[in-house]
Amino acid sequence: MRDDRPGHPYVQQLLESGEYPMFGKIAVEARQPRLSRDDQFRTGLERVLDCIAAALPSGDRGRPS
């Protein structure tokens, strides 16, 4: 089984303590594969459009037929 935790002993100590959950999330996400610029743009645009869509009133009002 592969261990995906950061390799520095101090970082591992902080993660294992459980006292810094946000740091743990950032440390784990930092080890994830990076997206290409096109994928970064596409992902960011999808997030923005999803937020706009969530803020719009529900129903078909204002949507083209």
C-alpha cells in the first residue's frame, strides 16, 4: 500500500496530531497531480458558472426557449 502523506517528519507529526485539520487538507492536496492551464481554466470557469447558476432564481423565467 502506498503512503501518500508528505515525507517530512515534522509535517507527519502535525498531520498525526489532528490539531490542524486545514493544514492537513492543504498538505494532502499539494501532493495531487497538477492540472494543465487549459484544465485549470475549464475547472475555474465551471466553478464560477455553477455559483452564478446557484444564485439565479429557480424556474424557467429568463431562459431562452
